[in-house]
Amino acid sequence: MAAFDHTGKVFVVTGGSRGIGESIVRTLATQGATVYSTYNANAERAQAITADVAQQGGTVHYQSVDVANEDAVKGFIELVVQQAGKIDGLVNNAGITRDGLIMRMSSKDWQDVLQTNLTGVFYACRAVARPMMSQRMGRIVNIGSIVGLGGNAGQVNYSSAKAGLVGLTRSLARELASRNILVNCIAPGYVETDMTDKLTEDQKKTFSGSIPLKRSAKAQEIANVVSFFLSDQSSYITGQVINVDGGLAM
């Protein structure tokens, strides 16, 4: 039995073709929701997930969308509303990294990360605000990071964008609360994904050693918290930033 029942709900997930995003898409679809998700480059992967989810009785629709493009995001949200008639929840997961020390970081690397990881979230939130306000109900979940709370050397662009999500989340929560639209943020720590698989075993041990639980998170463990925030059980929680980090940021 699914932990949360999302039967009949319509959710939008950005960046849902790999890593944490893929886990979120699969989780919500298996819990009864119709999921609309964006991907940026890997069409074959999106098709494979769609087919796999369908075999399990779920429904996911993928579309190639650059979340840094204002018109593309607006058009995608309008398409979802046109096809599904509503949007019950938005999960802003899409993001990129362009790591480097500030002395070597180009202006383009700074701007690209801020445009995708922060401005892209603004575009998506603004696009869903009107239909959610008309419904007088909605959920928005932003995927942040613990580096947005504590910083990280070599990631001033990424950390700044994720820190910005905290302010965006709390401001939007206040702005939309009267319409029963809840806005929360999840700050993952070290999560096992395709990107972290590229690390050496020594690097992985170093990261894990600094975590009180002495292990990294599974993407599913992030998806579980997303599902909770989208569920009816979270009906009195808004404007919160929840660390899912094994105690790393204590």
C-alpha cells in the first residue's frame, strides 16, 4: 500500500528524468497521481521512464522544457492546465551545477546557475499561482540544498541560488496562504545520484564520515518527503525548510 494516496491529483515536476527528480516522478505516479514532468536533454530516458511507469499502472507525461526560458515554462504550465484541468502541486527540482572557485568562476557560470536554479523556480511558481489561486488550493515544493544554508567552497553560484530559494519559499508562503496554497522547501544533503556516482570511493567515504548517520541518502528518501508535503497530511505546514541530510547540518 502506498504511503500517501494521490489518486486523482495532478502534479508538475521539473527536472524529472534522472536522480532525485526521477524518483519523485516514479513515487507520485505509483501513488495514483498524473504527473507532468520536464526534461532538458535525455529524451530516451524520459521515454523509458514513461513506459516503465505505465507498466506499473501509473501515468507520466514528459516534455522537453528549458526551465531557464520564461516563455517555455509558461507554455508548459498552460498546456498542463489545458489538458488536465488543474494543477494540485508543483515540485521545483530542475537544477544545474557549474562549480569552481570564485577567482576562476566566469560570469556565465554564475548567471547560468542562478537563471536555472532560482529564476526558473520563480517562472514556474508564477505560472502556477493563478490556476492554484482559482482552485483555492495547491502545494509547491522547492528542492533546495543544505549548501544553501551553510555554504560550500567552490559553489558560490549554486549555494547562492539555493539560499535564494529559502527566501522565495517563505515569501511565497506568506503571499499565497490565504488561498490555501502551501509552499515548502526540502534541503537534501549528500544523495546518491548519477552525479555522486562519479566520485571516488575515498571521496564518498569522506562525505559519509561527516554525516551523523554515516551514510548518504537514497533519492527515494527525498521523494518520500516530497510526497508528504504534497499530501493532505501536511495541511497545516507552510513556509518551512526541512533538512533531509542525515543530521549533517545540525
